[in-house]
Amino acid sequence: MGEVEKIISNALGEGRLNLLETEARELISAWEIPVPRSIQIKVVEDLELKAEMISPPFVLKVVSRDILHKTEVGGVITGLRDENDVKNAFIRMKIDLELNAPQARIEGFLLEEFIQGGVEVIIGGMKDPQFGPVVMFGIGGVLVELMKDVSFRLAPVNQREAIEMMEEIKVYSLLTGYRGSKPVDMEQLASTIMKLSDIITNIKEIKEIEINPLFAYEDGVVAVDTRVILEKGSEKTNKI
């Protein structure tokens, strides 16, 4: 059994219809979509063994099957400069989670390198009851709900269609270089749209997948946060 199929099978076997962030990272990494370097910890003492594996600044995130929107319950803390900051953040996060999500089951915590700069975009995929697999692209980060500047295509999406999706958003100039900023790597961005299209087309158990934000740079992309919603079904994945 391939690793992706195993991740999905384990989640459904546990009665979960959403992947943990760590599982979602493994899934998109199987399609060679870059993610930040990170370590998983369960207790603060794990830092002494693993902290040297990644470089500051850091972001600390909770990993829980019961928490989809981590920021709303204090499950994300950014701007951590060193190990002491991480330890303090760890304590503060546990207190916030006990107050804001007391019933949530906590699998652990993810400490990752803080990604900044570039242009924040969103790439999503969903199974539409009428049209089947659909792919979405737009401006990402906190602006996605405010601006609603997105484009759609039926999946699978080829390179030409991926480029058209980018050209259709209102703030396309942010991608090509705006007021002295450097243009992003359009080839890698188009490739990432195509990879997500491949995922939503071929993994029948995925109902929705969203990468937000995906940071686009002049020399590549990095997927910072990934959300995957599953649906029960008898069909097997076509690609692992």
C-alpha cells in the first residue's frame, strides 16, 4: 500500500473526514509540492532533541483532528526567535487550547520554519456534485475572504489552463511584478496548480483540498498550510 493511500485509509479507519496537517503535508509532498521544514513534538522536552533540525524564526501549530481553524482557538503562534520563545509559546498555547477547545484531542504540535516574503496565493480543489473535480486559484492569505479574487477550471488542468487561471484574477500584476517587486516563478506556480488538479482528480476519497497560503517567489513556491477534507467511498486512489 502506498503512503498516500495508507494516510487516507488510516484517517477513514479512525472515523476522521479530515487529515491532520502533518498528514496533509505528506500527501502534497508525494506530489513534490514544497513545504517548510518542520519537526513534530508532543512535549516541550522534545525540543532539546530536535530543535537543531530547523532554523529560526519559527511557527508553532497545534495538530488536532478536532481543530480545523487553528488561529481561532490560539492554535498558531508566530514570530518565535529561539528555543526559549518556543517553550513559552508551548505553555501559552496549551493554556489557550484548554480554555478555547477543551474537548479537542491533541495529537501533538508542529514547529516549522517561518515563511515570509513573496506573494500569498490560494489553490483549491473540490468535487462538485454536478461538474465533478474543480480547481480554484486566487489571491491568498487573509485577503482571500475579503477580495474573493479567484478563478475556476474543471479538472484535470493543463499548463495553458493553469496560466489562464492566473491571468484572470484582478491582481494578476502582483504575480508579474508590481511597483518594483520581482515577478514570481510562473512556471512553478502553474505546475503546482496542475499537481493539485492531479490530486483532486485521482484521489477519489478527497472531497476538498486547499493550500492557503502558498507563497510564490521568483524561484519557486512553498505550501505553508494545507487542509484536506475526505469523503467515504469504495473507490481506490488511482495514483500513489
